Amino acid sequence: MRARTIAAVWAGKAAGAVSRRLGRGGGTAIAGLVAQRIDPAFVAHLGRQAGGGAIAVTGTNGKTTTSLMLNRIAFAAGLEPLHNRSGSNLMRGVAAMLVEEATLGGVIPRADSRLAILEVDEAALPAIVGAVAPRVLLFTNLFRDQLDRYGEVDTVARSWERALAQAPSGTTLVLNADDPAVAHLGKRARAGVLYYGIDDASAGGAGEEHASDFRTCLDCGAALSYAATFYGHIGHWRCDACGNARPSPSLRVTRVEPGAESTALDIALPDGAAIGIELPLAGLYNAYNAVAAAAGAHALGLPREAIAGALAAFSAAFGRQERFDIDGREVRVLLAKNPTGMNQVLRTLAARPEAKRIVFFLNDGIADGRDISWIWDADFELARPLTPWALAAGTRAEDLALRLKYAGFGDDLPVERDTAAALRRGIDATPAGGTLWVIPTYTAMLEVRELLAKRGGARRFWEDAR
């Protein structure tokens, strides 16, 4: 092993330890930054040691949950994943995970049984693909997100095409057939393509949502039509002008029955076998996460029994329908960071018949995106019925309160910029035995979860259970 790589491991481990001791976080970025500074090829040197190869999971929404599902499936199959489970998904986050996993001699222990499961930021995909050369690339969806950082969705799509050009010729693509932008990537494939999707049209509706990000055919530019729309531009699409249409998925959800606390799924596999699952997560978007994970696992050759068992026993990723017991109240945290994600969270809440108390957080940190205009494309009106109390919180609480006013929450909606104070007010407004719903953007979610973990005795987000 190169002396530079060994030095990078030592320095990265030291930096991560200092960060944790000083209370500056879990070292999920600084350790990787230090290691990369010493050895710019650090991720390539350690990431390619995994005997099972690598799968990279990317997309606007769902990549944290999907990659965690894959992590649990791999464990059920007897493998030991290398997984950046903290959600730090830039190159430095992958490097930090490898620092943590490596020995002081600069090697990954038990390398033959390791499978790298990498959650990858949309913009970081080309660099990570070039470094790790994954066996499988899994794409969840493509929506507007952080416009000041990514630009429009076309910019991200071009970045993904650059990543495909760098991928090994034998890389398998796992693509969401129901997303026309993701399905379009199949036309660039040099090897196998495995499409997944939801065939059960009863889970969707007719017509197109106003917050759709792809309205025209990527082949000819004509307007797309939909036989069923699940959310955003996700659905059974086709172009009547040129015949471009949703590919027939190899892994498909033949039955989906959303419930208040779980989602019942039947997933048909390419070999004709089927998996019946009671997924312990609510929301149609989690049905997509589950079938995406099943498709990724199938592409990796993992057994059907491991897929079914891991999904049925799955527990939420941090901040994604996570629950905390605080002072005799249940606090549930549902991350929502862009219009489509927010609308899915709001629909999940609207489907519940009981009265709800909600703290909405809106931050504009670098990781959130400085441009908060997206809140006007989110359908907060869905949450107004059966919500007797709500609070606007975060660094842009006043802007959020204005949007909520127009959604019918009233002129006197309380506003609180301080995270801890907002949580206290929400808990105090919730009767004993009741539930407080917390809907934060990304950086607010990290703050909220840290405070709730301290009070509720849960793990910190970088210590999330495998």
C-alpha cells in the first residue's frame, strides 16, 4: 500500500476524532477532506478494494432511504457493506467513510466480503464513478432541487450523461421507468439496463401535476401524455408525436396499498417470482424506494429471500419518518427539501384522519439551497385541514409563514427562528400521548434530529445503526 494512502488514513482518523471531541459533528466530511488533501486518489485506492464491487445510488429524492435498504439487504445476504450511511454523499463523504473503515495500514479489512454501497450526490456522480468504477449505477428520479447550486434539471441530466461516459463498459444501469428523464439514460447504456416501476395504476391519478419538471419529450420536444400520474412527472408516460414511451419495467410493483403507517407491496421479479412485502413506511414515494432497492439488489445478484426479509424489517433512515419519544409525546420527523418531496410528505399527512400539530422548518443553508422560491410550488394547502396548530420555524421562518398564510393557516401563525425553541413550543402544544409532526429542510433536519436524539436517547445521525 502506498505510503501516501497510509498517511491519509492516519490523518483522516485524527481529524474525525478531533471533530467529534470538539462537538463539531461526526467527522463525516472533515476526515475525508483531510485524507483527500494528502492522497487525491484516496477514494480510488480504497474503494476498489471491495471484493463485491460497488453500486452507486443517486437521484434527487430517495437516495438515502434506497441506499440504506440496499445496505440492509446486503447484510441479510451475508455481506459486509461499505456504506456512507451518514448521508454525507459528496466525494469527501465517501472518503470519510473509507477512512473510518480502513485499518491504520491503509487497507479495507475482510475486503473479499465487502460490497460498496455509495449514496452519491447528483453533481458528484461523475467524479465518484471515475474513482470507484461501480458495477451498478442506480438512479431514483430527477426533480428541481437547490436551483442556485445545480441549475435546472437539464444541468443535472448532462452531468449524469458525463458519468455514464466514464463508467466501465460492463456497468449495469438500474433506472426508474416511470421518470422520463431517468428512463432516457437507458439510451446511453453500453451494457445492461434494468428498469423498475409501478404498474399498479390505481395508486396514481389522471392528469399532470402543476409541479411537474418534465413536460416534453426528450427525443422530439413534443408534449408528453400520461395514462397515470403518481407524483410530479412520475407515471405512465408516452409521446404521441414520436412514440417514445415508458419502457416496460423488469421489476415492477403489481400491487401497492398505502396505509397510515405502512405500505403493502407486491413486486414481480424478472424471473417470474414475486415478493409480497408489508413495508413499515408510509407514502407512495417509499414504494418507489423499495422497488428501486429491490432492483439494485437483483442487479447485484443478491437473493430474493434477503430482499424480502430486509424490506419487511426495515426501519426509517434518519430524518425520514423517524420517531422519537419525548416527554410522553411522539415526535415524527419527515424531511422535505424540494417541491415534489414536500408534496409527497403533505399527501402522506393529509391521508391521516386525525388532527395534526406541525412544526415546519425552512432553512437556506448551502446544503439546502439559498433559493427558497420553491415553497410556492409546494401544496401546503393539503395540510391545512385537520391542523389546529402549526408553527413556522427556521432561518427563513418569516418567508415560510407568508406561504402558509396564503395556504390558509391564518395571519397569526406563530414564528420561531431558533430550532430548540421551536421544538419546545411544538412539544408544549401537543397533548400528552399525542403526536407532533416536524417537517424540516435538510440542515434544519440535522439540527432537529441532534436535539431530539439527545432528549430521546437515540443514536446521532452518523451513528445510525447498520
